[in-house]
Amino acid sequence: MNAAAVARRGRRTARQAADSTVLEGVARAGMVAQGVLYVLVGLLALRIAVGDGGGTAADQGGALRQLAEQPFGRLLVWGVGIGLAGLALWRLAEALFGASEKGGRKPHKRLLAAGRCVLYAVLAVSVLSYASGEKGSGSSDGRSQDITARVLALPAGELLVGGAGLAVAAVGAWGAVQAVRRKYHDQLRMSRIPRRQRRWVDVLGVSGGVARGSVLVVLGVFAMEAAWSSDADEARGMDGALRSFAQTQAGPWLLVSVAAGVTLYGLFSFALARWRRV
């Protein structure tokens, strides 16, 4: 058997593995894990909005601490980490072979899947490290400021940070618009969703998608401010971005709305786990 035939056989085997029911199950478990994190972050943000935050940050670290305090909490944290690793594996398969949704094999879709693969892999490593007993590297704000400071110290660091901030803000705005347009219908097996439940799926998808997009826009704006001022302290993580909504003229009520939306996005992730095309 020549090298070309071996390569074709290898690609065929990999393609079959990507289409396997095992990978589908792993991906759906990962969506549940993602939903758990979003629900916990949203609930923590709601507590902060009503003045009952108790010093807990509304970010991944705060969510994991809350989860670890539950019965069998350490096992639950391990489950979330493994689920996120499964999402990374699924996104890798999409990057290599294309997604099942319409236009999923286009280059930009596969590139986006590759980016999400890296994101979920980083999140999975962070959660699994926490599950194994590591204390972590502090709040999301502290981590964001540390990373921003390192990038600002590089040649053209301001442009890199500003470009990254602009990209994050653009992704957030695009995601919010897509949620309002209900473009997530293309990813769902709509015919399998009972008619009475479609309305609730849309409530979760639209409100949750807009809230998630709004948080990303704010994160991007903070990064651009850090680049403009060459001050890493201007950067914020999830906790700082959420708290900033309470500092607007609308006061804590805007944070309540966004926090509720983030919670609903977590519930929408559960709907994705059940009805998404994989």
C-alpha cells in the first residue's frame, strides 16, 4: 500500500471517528458543562446586583468554587472540566472536517471552529487544574490585567491589545445580532423540538445571546481602553465586565437584566445539548 492510500485511509478513519455517536455524546455533555458555568456565573452576578455577592467573583473561578461546595462538588468540577475538553475535541473535528450546519465546511467556519477549539481547551485545562487541587491564578480581572501587561510590553503591544479588544467586541456584537435574528435555528433540529417548547427556546436563545454578546462587547471595550492608555489596569475579566453594568445610569437594574440573560444563556446551552445538530 503506497503512502497516498495510507493517507486516504487515515483521513477516512478520522472522518468516521468525527461522525461517531461517541463524539456526539461527548459534545452534548460539554454543552451541559458550559451551561452549568453560565448559570452559576449569572446567579453570582444577580447576587452582586442585589448586594449579596459575599465577595465572590462572578466569573469562572467563582462558579467553580460554588460548584465545589456542593455535595460531591469535586466530582462535579471534574465533570465540567471533562465536558469542556469534549467540546474542544468536537470543535477540533469541525475544524478538520467541517460542521454539520449549513455552510459548515467553508474556510471561515472551520477557522472559527479552530479558534473555539483553542478556547475550550484552555478553559478545560483551567477547570481540570482546579479540580486536581490547584488554587488557580486569581480573579478573572487579575488574569486579564496580567496577560494585557505582558502583551503591552511587546513591540506594537498597544496594537495587539487594541486589535484583540476590537475583535472581541465585534464577535460580541455579531453574536447579539445573530441571536436577535434567531440564526441559531440553523444549528438546531427544529423539527424535533415540540411546538410548545419552541417559544421557550427562542426566549432563552434571544435573551441569552444578547446578554452574552453585551458582556463580550464590554470586555472588548475595556481591552481597547487599556491599549489606548497603555495601562493594563484598564483591562477587565468577566467579573469586572459584569460589575461595570451596575456603574451606568441604569444602576444595578442593568446588571440584573444582563445577569438574568447570562443565566438564561446557560439554560439555552442545555437546550443545545438536547437539540443541536452535531
